Amino acid sequence: MPDPFYGPINANYNDAYSGDINGDGFDDIVVGSTRKNPYYAGRHVQILISNGDGTFADQTSSRFPDQPRSDLDPSLEGTGIGGGVITLQDFDGDGDLDTRRYTGHIWWS
């Protein structure tokens, strides 16, 4: 598996969901994480696409590049500190899976 956004030691995995995001017949994984230190600071969604051989490629930068809550300053009030729940579903009815993280915002892929 690729390293998490906050690094292999500082990532706090909050939730994960699997589904065939790219339509190739293999389940892909969406992972939600925050930092361990400072605790729960920032939020990041990572998109891991199956290579079909048991390994995964991190395609977050091309599929979900704009994540303004990933690098929030934890010392500021109201910066969105905390975890969330990930779901994959066709929310907009276009036939492909969309990613939603229950943190007060909906993100479409």
C-alpha cells in the first residue's frame, strides 16, 4: 500500500471504503485520515486504485487534488479538526461512484 498523506508514523486512519471507482472490475479503496500529532489536525482523503494484482496506486493527486482541509493550521479555531466517515455511492446519478466524507462538506470525484 502507498504511504498515507500524513506519513506512515503520523497518520491516524479514520475510515475506509472500497468499491470499483474506475470501472475495471477491481475494488479500489478510499481512505480518510487525520494527523496523530497534532491530534486530529486536518483531514485528507486518499484514493487508492487497484492495479489488479493485489497492489494499489495512489491516484489522489489526479482524482482529488484540491483538499483545502489537509494542511490546516491546528492552532486556529474552526479549522475543521476531526475525523469523518467515508462512503462511495453514485450520488449525482451519472453512473460512476462518488466519494463523500461526512465532515460537513461533500466532495465529488
